[in-house]
Amino acid sequence: MQPLPTFDLVLFGGTGDLAMRKLLPALYRRKASGYLSAKSRVLGVARSELSRDEYLAQVQASCQTYLGKDYDEKRWAEFAQHVDYVKVDASAPEDFAGLKKKLEGCDEHGRAFFLSVAPDLFAPICEGLATHSLATPNSRVVLEKPLGHDQASSAQINERVGRIFSEQQIFRIDHYLGKETVQNLLALRFGNTLFEPLWRRGRVKHVQITVAEELGVERRAGFYDETGALRDMVQNHLLQLLCIIAMEPPATSDPDAMRDEKLKVLRALRPLRGRDVLHKTVRGQYKAGAAGGKPVVGYLDEKDVPNDSKTETFVALRVDIDSWRWVGVPFYLRTGKRLQEKLSEIVVTFEDVPLSIYERPDTPQALNRLVIQLQPDESIELTVLAKFPGEVMRLRPVNLSLDFSETFKAPRLDAYERLLTDVLKGNLTLFMRRDELEAAWQWIDPIRQAWDQSDEAPKTYTAGSWGPAAASALLGRDGFAWRNEL
């Protein structure tokens, strides 16, 4: 890789959790790997009155915590030379003058504004940048999720931001798309001929996408109770993974060619409305149980959560895609907090052979199955049938596995490290386009509305389990089961 072009990266929310836990450690790694040019700068921006030294002390403590054995004092000293801080209150337009002063004299630098703040601040910040002539034609803006809470609010934010920045300057980030395994899914599909003839109705029996978290709401209870799992995870992470699995091969690797194909999938999603929502979705809420071998409280007993909250901490859905490739193939999506383990995976189960001439186990495990695991480990596993040793031709399932950490000894980029690199290079491939976002909200909103109109409360599940029993029944009605239940 060539060094990144010289840039000024301005982190709004520079003292927040995302900046300290992910963004600044990612930039440290870029520096340690030799990809930051000598004159590039990282400006932390927040409302707090902090000196540069006070801010650096916070960043250093976070890097020590989150980088672990990758932290090195000498490399920290080199990285710290790039970091500065400026106080800006987005609700105080005059504060942008201080940011302008920091950026003066570096007009030749590429300029990127990363907005790791509440979505209602996206537009005011962009307007403040424009007022002080900081939003130049060669600058970029990165918008963190959630981008609004429904289609109307999302459209309003996009409209106001779009008056300042063109679509080619706006990077709507979803960190799942920066994961190495997600990009390997693209390589698996579009770099090989092996699966293409099988990647369709008549060959695929069903598809599962799971994004499970062992943690509860932690310090995000106030935000989470207004958002819920459907908006926090399904509208972006899970639908984006669904698009990559289901999209047609793009004609080129051009960013818009890729995003055009994802948009077609979103527009082909069969709408879920009214009674269909109650039949094809499950929403749950965790109650007291155990996590990591320790007792934990239920959602309603978490700090800052109202005791009558109906916010879902778990969602499972059956999704149908009305396209020639996928019609009739069910896609099952689920995500939740306080589940049994942290796990993100995609499971593609193929149809059985039309006629079996050998003795074989009559179980779901005997089907050919492709498992793409995104976390905690990154791997691809293909289940095939092979002969069990002995005289009789008896077949047993065996796994062909690719463990990325074992196969590729080269260091892998963290998701945010990869995506920040793409922002600074101007590569939009892994970022959502406005019409993609609108199509996702258009499909999600009727589900939320049907839940709100229903008297049915979220189904409870014990913390440390795999969610409510209704999630198992959702697949059971079609004769399937979640992979962890096989």
C-alpha cells in the first residue's frame, strides 16, 4: 500500500466512546504501519474545554486500553504529533471560527469530517462548516448510524446535508462492511465460479443471518430505548449483509455499480405490513439471567430504562426477495442483546440431492451448508458428505474450513481502519448511497408501525439464552432450525 494522501481528519464527538474505542486506535495503527504522511493531522472536536495535553492524555489512555499488546510508547509519541484538539459546540455557530483557525493554511490537504455525534446534529454541523467556508469541494463528510429514526427524518437529514455536500462527498458508514470476512464474501461470490451456479432458487434451501451480542445495553440505555434492535441493527447491518448475499454480480468493481445492485435487492424485498408483520417477525426483550457466568438484570431493570418500556432487544424476521434469483427462498434474520454468545454469521443451506443411493444420516447436519463467520473468529466453513471409514458406503458430514488467522499471516485491518482508509482515498464502495438508505427505511417503517399499533408486548427471554422460543418457531413452521439449535 502507498501512504495515504496528506489529510486533515476532523472527528466531531472526539471525546466520545466511538472515537476513543475505535477511531483513534485505528488511526494509531495506520501510523504504526507507515501509512500516515508526515503532515497529516487528526483534530478531535467536542464541547469540553480541554487543552491539547489533556486531550492527548485521554487518547493515550484509550489507545493503551484498546490496542493492548499493539501499543508501543515510541509509536504513540510519533502518532501524538499528528493529534490536536479544538472545542466546538455544534449549537454555537461562533465556535466554528476556532476550527477554521486550526485548519487555515492547509488548503492543499484532503479534508474529512467524521460526525460521531447524535444524528440531529449532522445537519447543524454541516451548516456550520458551510457558514465558515470549511466545506470545500474536495472535502468529505462521514455520517455514523443511525441516520434518523424513520424514512421521513432520514430524508430530512439527507436533504439538509445534501445542500452542503454532494452525494460523492457523503460517506454513510456501516462498520460491518469493513470487516475482512464481508469483503471475502464478495471475493467468494464474484472471484470464483464455484458457487455461482448454486447461488439461487432451486439450489439454496434457506439463508440465515445472525448478529448476536452477549452484552446488554450498557451505557447506551437512554439511546437504545428510543431506538430498539430493529432500527439499531436490522435497518443497517443485517440488511446490508443481506444485500451482499443476494445481489447480482455487478458489471464492474466501480462503487456505483456495486451499490446499484444492492439497491435492486432492497427494492425487491417483499413488504411486511399489518398481520404479515405479526406472523413473520418476532420481537423480544431480555429478562434477568446470566452472562459470562455472572447474574445480570433484565432490560426493564437497567439504568435509564422506563419500567414499562416495550423496546425490543431482540428481533427475528422471515424475509422474502421477489426476484428471479431468490423468489421462494426464505431469508431468516435475527439479532439481539444478552444472547448466549457474541456471534455474527451467515449460513447458506443448500438443497439435498434428489436421490440418495448411499446410507446417510437423515438430519439437517447432512445438508451441504456454507457458514461464513464474521465474529468472534473470521472463517468460512463448507459442510460436505464424505465416506466414513469401513467396508460399507456410509456418508457422514465433514467440514472444509478456512480460518483467516491461520491461512493468512499478514496483519488484518480492523473494520474502522479499513473504512477510514477508504474515506481518505475517496473510495465509496463500502458506504451506503442515499437511495439505498431510503429503500431500507421504506421497508423497515411498516414493521415498526405494525408493532406500535399492536397490543402485543415483546416476548421475554432469559439473558444468556438464544432469544424467545417464538424465534425458533418462526423457522420451525417452515421445517428449519437455527444453526445453533441443530
